[in-house]
Amino acid sequence: MLATYENEKTSLRSGFFLQKLCLQNVLHGNRKVTPDQVIQAFNRQPDRKNKYKLAIARFKAECCLKCLPLYGYQVTPGEVVKDFPGSPEGKLGIARFKEQCCLKGLMLNGRQISPNAVVKDYQAANAKLELVRFQEQCCLRGLLLNGRQFTPDEVVRGYQALKATLSLARFQEQCCLKGLLLNGQQVTTDVVVKNYQAIKATLEEARFKAECCLRRQTLNGRQVTADEVVEGYQIANAPLELARFKEQCCLWGLILNGQLVTPDSVVRDFPDSPEGGLGIARFQAECCLRGLLLNGQQVTPGAVVKDYERGGWLLERAIFYAQLALNAKALDQNCLDDQKVLEAFNDVPGDYSSRQARYLMQSLKPPQRYDDANEAQNVLQKAWQILSNVSVRDDEQLRLKCTLQFMAMQYELTIDHLRVTAEQVLQSITALRCSYQNSRLHFFFLAQCHIARQPVNGRQIHREQVQECLQSFPEGSRLRHALGCWFEQCSSAANITDSLLVKRVSAVTSGSDNSDGYKNFVVQQETSVAIAAGAVQTRKYLPNEWIATSGPETPNHQIPQLNALTLKTLEIIQEINGANNDPAILITGSYSRFLQNLCPVFNDIDIICTTEASARALFDTLQSLNTDRDFEIPKNITIRLIPGCPAIKLPNAYNIELEYGDLGTRAMGIQVSVDARVIHDNAERLAVHVPGVERPVWYLSFAEETRLLNDTLEHLAENLDALTGQLQQGAVFHLPRTILFNFPRSPDERIYGLLMRALLTLNKARQFIALHSEQTPGSPDCWPDQLQQEQQRLHGLSANLQAKLHGHVCLDAFEQRVNDWLTTTHHVNDYEIKRKDFVKALLAMMHPE
């Protein structure tokens, strides 16, 4: 086809053909079409009526907006404006381009393009329909026109004056979905459908019904079924949209023709076209991430990557790399690190700095006392550098920088070696232009400061200030309602939590690094608490491991108030258990105590999986929570692998976090340990009923948890000298989470890491001893005979390990090394001070009391 077009000396068809392939990332002759090739196809002489020049300018506008390099350089908005001819078509092209720059927040000649400037350009070009469509975008996005919000009623009047019935119907659909008022009333789904039917817009009607079905909105007083949507797409002869809808039905378990939609049927429904091929590849990626079978087999990450590479879809491959990394899913038996993900985005033509920064922000884990202190700092600084080095900056990148500043403030990290204050974060947020998306960021900041009692400019943020910020969103809108509900749940839960906080702090706190022990038992006042639809961030952020143990059971506890996400997660766990003869996923005794009201507050769902397969089944199923079906508040799930070490019987663990909102508010945490040592016989008979969860929740007894700890203590005491000898002779085995020795550079540092791991285990043993002393007879998680036996073992094994540590051949060198760190390292924030105190307490355990 291209050869035919090229023979037409005066036609632009060859250029338009290549332009379509280039912008849609479709291969031609197994090669990507570059922007340079498109320009060459358009660049013809003679150029009568500037039609070639106009085509080139329009394509360069696309390159600028899509960040595609031309001749090795990014196209700037200023270049694009200069390239348009002075004809009426050129003036209209400039107006359309400036509109896109305005909506994206791109700068022209160093200044943001105001909505008023775009309006003037459209008026000068006499483009009445384009003008009203831009005013619609200003209305939906909250951009100011002439210093005020443009109302939905004004948009409707504009379309009515032009008799643009289809555009009017589409706008009314947006008002319906967003909850915007027209003439003081909500636009109903019935009105939208009638509007489309009146103008015979069958495809738009089918698309809207699909939205109603997926959002569970009623039409004519009843739910829209998937069958109705399919019938609508078939009438509209829209095979691609039909396949995409069936994909959603498959992924979210919607019933079609009385049964679930299978992945195989989805693949068959995609049309044989470039768009259909990309749709299949994307769906296979979803199947891979969710553990769905295709043709009876698991879809491997490698197969997905090959499909993307075969089609030349490098951006999709980079996005998939990021998804694999954030879900702790291996590619070719190796987990992807940050550098490989960033390189994958660098391989894509164009600038994807926003995606790179967003990935790093999701991958950044809060500083933990067993991590290298610089790990989180390095990730945050890298994200900041990526955003700072962008040549053409837009609104999204400015928002991301605000979020990074908030994260630096929250985790007490630095940006460019400087601390970030709440005042600086607020100043950056208020410097953003007025829009609903930027106002949402402002709202979350004020809400977090109010809940965490974080002062700004020396003053507390009061509830009324947060509620006043809500008034900036349209009355009756779904966004305003969702944010208001979120804030009410968070603030009320924070008040409940504050009333339950326990202030008694033990001298040495939990040393648990994985989910096989009593940890996160009760939350101290300064610790973050997961609540409601979001999380209360702390007065000062501290890791979960620095948490005090509780006292005896407090009488008259109320039933724990579990949020919908927690209940859904517990239900998912029991669904997986129901598919096995023995429970494969068990709640730890520590979390079960919270469910049984034996302790008042608990941070995370703490579980043990008996196999990697059961853990992966849990991760795959939890993807159902990782969806944008709650369209008003963004959320995402991150799964992080915490490697174990067979040499010291430290099992693999995973940390799962669900975050809400623009600032990454922690909504729920799950600590998962994979430990095959769990005995099913005891676990099988222990279950607790949780209101809101249909099935009983299986859990591990306190005695069984103690047995697991005792086995680890015994193994360490018996093998400490032998492991030391192996390390001295040059053996290398990975000892994770050793606080100061996570990246050993010599055999000595590996030995110090081993000693630190032993101290952390001994610390956990002491915590268990304290808990045993507080155990009340007849508690539902007590098995008297086994508990007494394991309690006796715990005392003896703890003393034995301490004696081994006290007499260790490297004791003096280890103490000197740690003391050097304590005396020479400058501790500037609460996290570092607490970390230092924790290390001091561990070091003291080397010697008998």
C-alpha cells in the first residue's frame, strides 16, 4: 500500500499512512515508523496552498504532545506554533494545539497557556464548535475562565445554540457519570439513554450502558446486565469495543449468558487488526498478573514480553515490566530491579519521565530499621532528578514533584540534601494552577495534616479547613461526595484509634522481620495506623517494628471496626483456603488476638502461607482490589519481596500495601510469610468468626507460633559457630535485613550480619517471653499442654543463644564496629534516633543481665 501511495507525487496519502503507523506504534515491514520518516513523506515540492507545511505542523504538534523526538530532539510548543502557516487552517491548527497544551499544562515561551488565551484563538478562527468543546473541558476539569468556574449549564447553552446534539448528549453523559448538576438537578442515566436514542447514536448508547454495567448504576430502575451491553455493541457493529467489554467481564467476574466469561473466549473475540492484536497482548498481560489460565496454562511473563516485542509495543512492555516489579513477579526466574524498569522506559521513543517517577514513587518503601538507611533516600532522589531534568514540563510532572515533597516530609528524607517542611509542600501545591485534580491533591494534603496533627506554619489544620477545601468541588458531584466520605471515615477512625493507643513502651521492642512471630501487637502513639478507607499517618512516621507490647486484655473492648478492604481481604483468604483440604493461609496468633478483642489495635493483616503457591494465589486474587473502578479516588497495590535465608531458617516474606489518594495514603497492609514448617493439625481446629466474613477465619495458635520461633532459636544456637566458620572461609549466603550490614563487602561484615540476625531473633524471643507471662488461662488461642512445653523451651533456648553470642569469637570486633557506627553516625530525625536506640538495645543483649 505504501508503495502505491509513494508513486502519487502530489498526494499526502503516503505521509498520512506513515503518520498513523507512527502514532499508533504499528510496525511496517517489522520495523517501527519513525517521526523522521513521516516528515520526509510530507516534505514535498512544490507546496501549493501550504498543504504540506500544514500537514507537517500538525504532525509536529502530535510529536510535541506525545513526547516523540524528531531528528533526535524533543519538539517544543514554540516550534510547533511557528511552523503553522498563516492561513485560516493554520490559525485553527494553532488554536487546537494551544488547547491541548493548556489542558496538559505545557508551557509556551516559558509561560503556561491560559484558558482565556485559547478562547481568544478559537474566537479569532471563528471555530464555534471547537470553542464550546474547550469550554466543556474547562468545566469538567475545573479550569478557570475569566477567573471563575465555567458551569455545566453554560456548556449546554453553547451546544444548544449550535444545535450540536451529539456533543450535547455526550456532555450530559459526563455530567451523569460525574454527578454534575444541570439546572440544579442530577442527570439521570435514563435521560442520557433517551438522548442517544433520539439521535440514533447506537455506539454511544452501548458505551454508556457498558459504563453503567461496570459502575453498577441503574437504568430504568434496575441494574444493566452484561447481556444488554453485548447486544448493544452487536447492533452498533463494534467488535473491538465488544471484545474490550468482555475482557472487563472476565477480569471482574461479571456473568454473561448465565456464566462467567473465560479468558479463551475473550481472546477469540478480539478482531484481526493491529488494535485487536494489541488488545490481546494487553489482556494476556492481565491474565499473567492475575494468574488466569489461557488454553489451560498459566501465561508466563516471558510470553507477554515476547508478544509486546513482536508487535513493537515497547511502551506496553515497559509498563508491564513496572507491573511485574511492583507485584514481586519474576521474569525469567529473576525479579526486575528499578534500573531494568527505568531502562525499559528509556527504550521507548519519547519522554516518559512521569511514568518513571510514578513507578519509583510506588516502589519506594518507607525506611525500615533493618534496611540500608540510604535505600529509600536514593529512590526518592532519583525520582526527583528524573522530573527535574525534563525539557518540556507539564502539569502532571509538577503534581508528582509535590507528591515527592510530601513523601520526603512524611518519611523524614531529604531532597537535594535538604529537609522538606510542611510549609514547603503546601507552597508547591498552592502554586499549581486551579483544577479539580490539583484541588484534590490540596485536599489530601490538608486532610493528612489534620489527621496526623502535623502543624503547618506553626498552626494545626482544623477540620473546618479541610471541609472548606471540599467546597471547591462541584456541589453534588461524585468526587466531592467520595472525598467527603473518605475524610469522615478517616477522621472518625483516627479519634477511635487515639482513644485506644497504649503508651507503655517496652525497653526492647519486637525484632520480627517476617510474619512468623508476634509483631505489630499494639500501636504506640507515634506509629501509623491503617484505618477505614485510608490510613492515619503518624505524628512522626516510625517503622512497624518499633512497637510496644500490650498489657493484659483490656476489659469491655468493643468489636474491632474492620473496614471493607480488610473484610474483603479476609474473605479472599478463606476462599483460597476453601479450595484446599487443609488451610493453606493462616492468620497469625497476633492478628487473631486483635480479631478476638484480646488487644485493642493492630496495624496489618499478618498471615502465614504454607507454600509459595498459596502465597502467589493470594497475590493474584488480590489484584481484584487493584482497580480504578472506584473512579474518584486513585488506588494501587504494591507487593514487595523480603528475601529469607534457609541457612538460618528465615522464610521468605512479602509486604503488601494498598494505597489510596494522590499522596499514596496507606489504606491497608498485609504481612505475608511463607513457611512450610506450619503444622496443619493444630491450625485446622482453630478458627475465629469475624462479622462481615462469611467463612471462619483460620489462624495459628500462640503455642504453634512459639514452636516456630523455638525451632529457629535452636537452629541458630546449634549452628552459629559452624556458619561463622563457613563465612570466614569465604562462603557467601545472603543474610537479609541486618540493619547495618545489608551490603557486606568482606567476610567479617557477613559474620557481623549473622550476629545481628541472631540478636533480632533473640529480641523476638524476649518479646514472646513477655507475652507468655501476660497470657490469661483459658484464652481461646491457648493449648495448655503444648503452650507450657513450648514456653519452657523458649526460656532455655533463649538463654542458650545468648550464651553463644556472649562467647562468640567475633564478639569484640562486632561490638567495636557497631559502637563506631553509633558514635560517628549523625542522627538528625526521629526515625534515625529510634533506630540508634534500637541498635543500642540489641547490642546490650550480647551480655547477661
